[in-house]
Amino acid sequence: MFIEYTWLIPVIPLIFFVIIGLTGNKTPKEGGIIAIIGALASLVLSVLVVYEFLTGPAYNGGVGYVTDAVTWFSIPGGFTLTLGYYVDGLTCVMLMFSSLISLLIFIYSIGYMHDQGKRNRRYFAEVSLFLAGMLGLIISNNYLMTFVFWEIMGLCSYLLIGFWSFRHPEGDVASDNAASAAKKAFIVTRLGDVSFMGGLFVLLYAFQSLDYVNLFDPAAIAAVDTNLIVLATLLLFGGAIGKSAQFPLQDWLPDAMAGPTTVSALIHAATMVKAGVYLVARSYPLFVQSADVMLLVGLIGGITAILAASMALNNMNIKKVLAYSTISQLGYMIMALGAGGYMMAIGMKEGNTALIAAGAAGYTAGVFHMFNHAFFKALLFLGSGSVIHSCGTEDMREMGGLGKKMKWTSITMLIGSMSIAGFPFFSGFWSKDLVLESVMKASEFGPEGDIFMIIWILGVVTAFMTAFYMFRMWYMTFAGPEGHATEHSHGESPSTMTVPLMLLSIFAFGSGFLILFGLDGIITISPDSITGAFIVGMHEGHGAVHYIEELFTNPYTYLTIVLALLGIYIAYLMYSKFSVNPGRFNREGESRLYKALEKRWWFPQLYDWISWKFGYGIAKGVDYFDRNVIDGTVNGLSGSVVGSGESAKYVQTGNVGNYASIVMIGVAAVFVAALILIYYMGGM
Amino acid sequence: MIPIEFFLMFSAILFVIGIYGIMTKNNAIVVLMCIELVLNAANINLVAFAAYNGDIMGQVFVVFTVAVAACEVAVGIAILLNAYKMKKTTVIDDLTELRW
Amino acid sequence: MFDEIFAEIPILILLLVIPLVGAVATLFMGGERQKYAKYVAGAFSGVTLVLAILLMFVDNTALLSENYLWIDAANIRISFILEMDGLSLLMVLLTALLVFLVVVFSASESDRPNYFHTLIMAMELGLMGVYLSADYFLFYIMWEVTLIPMYFMISWYGGPRRHYAAIKFFIYTHIASLVMLIGIFAVVFEAAAVNPGVIADFSFAAVNAASGSFGEVFQVLVFGLLFFGFAVKMPAVPFHTWLPDAHVEAPTGGSVLLAGVMLKMGSYGIIRVALNALPDGAIWWAEIILVVALISIVYGAYACIAQTDLKKMVAYSSINHMGMVMLGIAASLLYVKYAASPDASIAQIGIMFAVFQMFAHGLVTAVLFMVCGYTGHALGTREIPLLGGLAGKLPAYATFMMVGFMASLGLPGLVGFWGEFGVIFSFYVAAEAMGMIWLIVFCLLSIMLNAGFYIWAMQRTLFGRETTKIDLSHVHDVSKAEGFALAVLCVIIALFGIWPDFALGYIETFVANFAIPGV
């Protein structure tokens, strides 16, 4: 009874976007209250829909999804595009964490943005539109609708990164930075979006439809040329690379931190950047048609994870550290999906059910990590926002010793840091170990399995780095002697900010335990043994005993625990106890590696070089060609007409005698010619 | 009856004299007069052919031409008078304003 | 819904007569009365708009055909035929809407406003005539009628280099229309020649009926003439250089109509005239059309990046977007040419979305030129390097600019996306038939470049530090009249973006009855 109204979930924030946009300044908190009501309504409806779905027949033994659609428009030749909703286990998980975190961040924004005055109208209108985009993406029943909402999110991301792109409270340089970061984010993700769009064309051509129901139908997949599917999945993955900031398009995300911290938490940590991972997870039935594609997915994830983690090691900006860690964790998710899909692809080819089940576990790991990450990363960003709000700087060197002044913030952030570092029994621990376990397992199969061994090593090293840089951040901020900014800080933030932090920290600690109570049953995917149709959610999980047994009998689990603890301990020695000088390892910031990290492995230069050479450089050439060659030809033609007239005009002497002479000569010439002609023609 | 060749010869001589005058004379009045000669040379031809063919059409044209010539002289003299007012000359070689 | 009423009144000819009366009325409003010219023009264009909107609700389009014999002598028959179908309807609607909004937007025009509005109304007459006529002679006359008011618009109300731009515009497009005229004469008299005893009838129907018996070589040659005429108008690279100059110098109202509806005359001509009269020629030329389209797309997008004048950038973006229209046409032809067994309905996709793209571009580009026009007259300059940080000072202006740019770069949810999406999809289908799907890369590159130059321009004009190079102290945000015109357009852009079927429905019935060459 509620599930038929799933389409309302994104429509509510959309309507509230219009209301805030038109009347925001006349409403309480410049539209803040309205935005919260909208998010709350969406959350309530989401909960009802999820509850109804999970207790309904479709999930419990049915096809595993509920979908309905109306025709949007049709293209001649039998291509039909629809608007509708598609609810399955993945949708449920995404809906829950997106709407819940959005609501908490909206509440937090009231406190964080209180000094922005009339600008809040714009802020709350844009975040409402963003929420509509995210929820619309999650419930959409076809790729085209997904793409539409995907782009709407991109627009909101652009607008919100650029929130301070004019009249920045900190002056013109900050405005310029925000404007430039917004541009970069839009254009770099647009590169991925264009690839996504290319994928849509391939899929639409191949399947005559973009509805998930039709695309994931095994009979339809079997009828389509596999090469087309491989091409389509590669193009779709290009979209995911852009949106989820994967290598080599990862570099927009750190710059995106120029936006307000709430925006970073909402868009660039908890929700929008997950869209790429979601797209891969959603398209699993297509992706698993080729093991090679999945290998590429896993490899990109692994490279991204370690590359981003390395750049977080020495960064001094609290938000940038978190941004790199977001990229790194997104790499984990993509890595897990790649490993799982690799196994599933091989399993499906060989008809090996055990391998398919192992692949499903990889999928579970990826989605589960996405779920956990949303909570602890939102918590960490909001915590950092609380810190920034209090001391007015993002530079961690000026902080330190904030723990005493900001008790709640420091405790909640500690929980978040422990979670992301993989401290045992915190949520990050469960999902991260599942990810690594899947990758490890994938290395045992197939001709290219060894590559997954390398990816696993990258993952383990990343886990160690994660623990180190997260606690480096925590110690630099909250422990040690009081920094310059700490002395001037305002103390603890208002309760509109700390209450969301506390709520999030409960999830950041506890969300991992959900897997012991059957969450894995909702977020797994498996081809039906009879029909071959992919079913998301098997309605029964493995349960607590299975996981605890599997985790704690696996020696590698202990390896990662030890590495995480080691990372935390090193961070403690360096940044809290100060018994080890970090400068020893980088020659006081002079080593080549340190500089490479500071320069972000030269990615910004690479982007600049490409855009200047292949964008502006060619454009200048085209412009020159246009002005001189093409327009030059046009002007030259008209010039030659004018010029020939110029030179011919001197025949007009103005002397009547001359004219008369010419006329007479002409007449005489014609007369003589006529006579000669007649003579030779033999006339007369 | 006088043979037609006489008339044609006479008209040709008149025509050539007129053309010669147009091309060589500097005074605009003389040029106008020479133009009249040329026109009348044509008139003589028309009249002669009309008489020999017994067709009245040629003479009609002559009357028409005479009327046109009168108009032309009127306009020509008017232009000349104006040119003389502005330039104080009727020498054609000096009146070369209408050129490039 | 209004079928019975329209059966009684000759509504199509009213669409021509009302602007004509408006033009004459405003022409004689000299002296003291000239400040009321805008109300007169507004009233006449408003009535035309209402009529055009009412036409959307006519179910039986067969009613919408009016035929008057004009000249019937010396074995030549020229008729005054007006006909309407889905394609004409969208173009007429676009014309009526933009003319009305231009009149509203130009409310503050103080230099000889009566003549300004006369020119606008005269242009509306010509445009309506082009989009409604079903007779080659009438078509050509109306085509020329649009040219002359635009010439005066540029040379009277234009910028500093207006005389150069106006002459260039006039001669360039006039040469093109003369070439087109030769092509028109060729098809008309060939149609009379291939059927002995038939007189030279200029109506579309008579020529189309005879087109089957045209020889191959004749078709190829004459299609070249017609294509040149239309390609200059669209404009396609390399015949485009009149456009940036004309736009840079033209007043805002002129630019809006020039880019919004006059460029569509080119693509309209290709679809309505060239494809129908010379199907075999069209098929022969398909690859050349494709190459011209792809070059226009990529070249136009690149040229945009290098521009420093905001309006010139937008002008080049028109070349890019009209290239998309041509690409859709080429896609239909190529699909028919290369597919092993061409499916008639799949062949329609390209033309269908080409038409949609024409409509979408008309709406979007109107917003863009209005924004550029405002920039020019409010800030005194349109040079991007002199602007910056305007969003703080001029929020409404910034919002309209952003909507326009986003729609133009193809953001889903706004109308520009669907045109591009459909055209590229149709081209993908054609490329698949040709076995060269890598060609799609050019389209994707164009989308990318579009995002690049629009976002970059926005960063430099709206965001960042507030400019100190020009004096902003006396600058006011868009006026009520300007805001009204822009807001109406933005709402329509969003409306068609959310539900493209509003327009696609009309196009679908049009292409269903359209004879795609070779099918």
C-alpha cells in the first residue's frame, strides 16, 4: 500500500525545493525548517516502503523486486522509455541510509550555517534538490531516469561546491578557489557522465529499452551480442569512475572541499559519490557477463584505494584528509564489487555454484562497506565541520588540544576514526575485512587471479595507511598541546550540531553488527538456479555464527587487525607522544615522495595540461583558422569583387568625347565583324 | 526620280560629320548641334525609305524623333546652363566630374 | 477541440495577416505616438501567439490547409498555399512565442521604437510564411521577406561594426538564397518536363508527386544547390562566418529571432524541401551531410572556447547545436543507406529528434541571447575577461544565465538534453549500420566541450571575485519586463525538459507521414 507511492519519495523534496526557492526568505530559518520537513517526510515514506517490501511477497520468495512505470516517451522503432520505481534489496539499503543521513545533515546545517543569513535560502533549496536527485536515482527503474537524476546531483554538487564562489566570507582568493573547484568538479565528472551516456546508447540500441526489468532478463542478455554488453559496461563504469572519484578521475573530489562542510559530508562523502558504486552494483547482471571487465573494475578500485590513501598521509588540511580517505574507501567498494563479479562471472561460465556464492559475498562486501562508510564518513565530516566551525580554520597544524574544549566532538570523531580504521567490532572492521576476504578469494580463480593478489596487497597496505592517517588527524586535532586556533575557538558547538553527531556515532559503531542479524540477506545477488534471473536479496542471511566463525578462523583477519593497531600506535607515537619525529621519514618534507604526495601525484598538472593543450590550445587554433582562413576567404572574395571594380572604374574618364569614341569604335568593330562574317559565310 | 542611293549617301555624310563633331569639338553647344545632325541623318533615311516604300510609318517616326530631339535639346541646354553657372565653362574636357 | 471553429475561419492566413497589420500600424506611429508602438506590437504579436497556441489543440490537421490560386498564366501556376503539420506547428509556435517575448524584452528600446517593432512584425510575417507555405514560389518570397527586416535591424539598431555585419549577412545569405532559387526552378521545371503536357506548378505537392521520375544525376546536382542554400542559413561550417558577426552587432531582439527561428529555416528547408523533392540526391549526399555536421559540431564547440565576447561564444554554440540538427538528418539518411534491411520507423528517429533539437535550440538560445543582451546594455561590455563575480550583485541575472547555460550544455531535466540525446542515439543506430560506431566519439567530445566552455564562462562571469574593471555601482538587476520574458522561457524549458512528449507527440505524427528518402 505504500510501495505504490515510492515515486513520491523524490518528488517530496523536489516540491520543497520549489517552495524554498520561491518563498525561502519568508519561512523560518530561511527554508531550513521546510527542508528538514521534506527530508523527514521522505525518510518516513522510505521506512514504510522498505518495511512493506521486506515483509511483502516479492522479497519473501518472489522475484525479488517490485516495479511499476508509466511511459515517458517512445522513439519510433519500438524503443520505449519509462518513468517509474524499482524497489529491491539494494534500493532499500540505499534509501535508508541516504534519507536518514540527509535528515541528520539538514538538522546539523541549521547550526552550521546559522550565520549565513539570506544565503541559506539558496543553500536549503539546493540541498533539497540534491536530495530529490539522490532519492530519484535510487528508486529509478531504468538507466535513463538514473542518468537524469545522476546529472541533477552533479548540478547540485556544482552549485554547492560553489556556494561561496562569490562574496566568500574569507575574501576574494577563497571565492576564486571555490569557483575553480566547482568548475573542475563539474567538468571532470561530466567526462564520466558522457561515458555513461555512451553506455545508454549502446544499451538502448541493444535492448530497445533501458528498464532494469528488461535489461536484467537473462533471456534478453543471452540474445544480445556479448561485445555490445562489454562495451556498454565499460562505458557505464566510466560514469562510475567520474562520479565515485576513481582513478584516473579522482582529483576533483579533494578540490570539492571548497564547499561548506555539510555539503562535503552529504554529497562528497555519504551519498552522491556512492552513486558510482551503486551503478556498478545495480548493473551487476550486465557486468558479470565478462570476467575481464570485472578484473578492470577491481584493479581500478585497488589503485584508487592506495593512491588516495597515500595522499592523505601528509596532508595538513582536515577536510582534505577526509576527502582522500573517502576516495580510498570508495576504491575499497569498487574493489570488492570487482572481485565478487570476477568470481561470479567465472562461476557462471563454469556453472560452479560455490564460486557464484563467493561472488555474491563480494557484492555483499562492497555494498555493506558503502552502507557503513556512509555513516562513519558523514560522522567524520560533520565532526570536522564542528571543529572548523569552532576554530575557524581547516589547517590541523593550528589545532591540537581541542579534546578538552570540544568533548562531544572529539569522542564522536574518535568513534568514527576507529570505525574507518577497522578497529575490531566497529562497523568498518566488519565490512573492510569482508572486502579483503573477497579479494583474497578471487585471487585463487581464473587465469588472471594473480592480479587480485596484487590488489589484495594494495588493500592491506591501504588498511594500514588508513589507520595511520585517521589517527594522525585525530591526534593532531584533539590531542597534544593547544594550537593557535584552539586558543581562539568558541568551544563546543550547539546541540543542533552535536546531536546529529551522537546519533551518527551510534550507527558508525553499530551498523556493522547488522550483518550478524541478516543484513547480508538483503544485499546479496545471485542468479536463480532455474531461470537464471538475478535476484537481489535472498531474504535470509547467513547469520551471526557464520560470520564470526569465518572471520575469526581466517588468519588474514588478524593480519589486518594487527596492521590497523600498528598504524594507530605509530600515529600515537608521532603526533601525541611526539617520541618519533615524522620528519625523519621524509627528510623534513624534502624527500621526493613527500613532494609527489603534496603535488597529488601531479594529477592536477596533468588535468591542466590536458585541458590547456586539448581544450584551449586546439580552440585557439580553430579560432585563428576561423578568423583568417575561413573568414579570410569570405572577405577575400568580397575584396576581390570590390578590387576588380576599383581597377575597372578608371575606364570612366568623365570625358564625353572618350565615351563617344568608344561607342563608335564598338559600332565600327561590330559592323566590320558582321561584314567579314557575311563574306565568309558566302552570303550576298 | 532621284535614286535612293543619293539619299543614303547624303545621310551617311551627314552622320559622319555629326559623329566627327561629337568626337572632336570641345564646346558643348557644338556637340549638341552635332547630335542634332546625327539624328537628322537618321530622319533623312526614314523619310527616304517611307517615300520609296509608300509607307507612312517612316514619316510618323520622323515626327516622333523630332519631338524627342526637341526635348533632348531642352534638357541638354538646361544642363549646360547649370554647368556653366557652376563651372563658368562649356568646354567638355573640363566637365569631367561624372567619373570614378 | 477547436476543429469546428477553425473549419469556419481561415486561421492560417490570419497568422500572416495579423503581423502584417501590426507592421503597418507600428510603421505609422511616428513622432509623439512612437512610445506606444510597443503596446501595439505586443497586442498584435500576443494575438498571434494565442492563435498559435490554439492551433496545438486542433485534432484534424487536414482542416489546416488553405489554397488560393495566385498566378496562372504562360504555363506557370503559382498558388498561395498554406499548410500545417507537426513540424510547421512547432516552428510557428516557436516564432509566435519568441516574437512576443522579444517585444516584451525590448520594452525599454528608446531609439525609434516604432520602426524597431515594424521590423519585428515584418520578420514575424516572413517567418510564419516560410513555415506555413506549401508552394515553392511563396516559400522563396517569404524566405526573402525575412531577410530584409533583419538587414535593417542590424544596420539601424546594431553595434559599432553594424554596417559591415549587415552587408555581410545580407550578401552572404542572399547569394545562398539565389542558389536555392536556381534549385527551386530546376525542380519545378524538371517536374513539368518529365511529365509532358503538365504545366509548371510551383506547389510542393505537384513537385513531390513528380520527384520519382527525376533522373539520378539531376537529383544529385540540384540537391547540391538546395543544400548549399540551406546550409548557409543553418549555418554549417565552412559557410558560417556571417553568423558570429551578425550576432555580435545585432540588437538583442534581432539576435533572438535570428538564432531562435531564422536559423531553423535552413534545417526546415532541408527537411521540407530538399528531402522530399530529391530523395535520391539526399541519399547520395548523406556522407557529405554527415561530415559537414560532424565538423560543425566539433568546430563550433572548439571555437566557443576561444571566444572572449559572451555573445560571440553563444553565437558559435548555435553552430554547434545546429550541427546536431544536421547530424539527425544525416543519421536518418545513412541508416537507410547502409542498413541491410532498413526499418522505416527506425529511420524516422533522426529526423524526429532533429526537429526536436530545432525546437529546443530555439527556446534555449533565446534565453542565452537575452542574457547576453542584458549583459551588453546593463554592464556596457560583454568581454568575459572584464566580468567576474556578478552572481552576488545580480542574482536574478545569474539564475537565468545558469538555467540557459545548463539547458544549452544538455543537462537532463531541461529541454536541451532530449534533442542531443535523441540525435546522438539516432546517429549511433546509423553508425552501427555503417559499422563505424567510433564516430560517436565526436558527439561525446562535443558534449564534453559544451560543458567545458559554458562552465568556464560561468566561472569567469558569475563567480570568483567581483570585477573591478567595470563600474558596477549603478547596475541594476534585470527589469520586470526582461525578467518576465526570461522566466517564461525558463519555465517552458523546464516543462519540455521534464515531459518532452509534449513536443515529441506532434513530431511523431509528422514523421509518421513523412517520406524518408529511400524507404
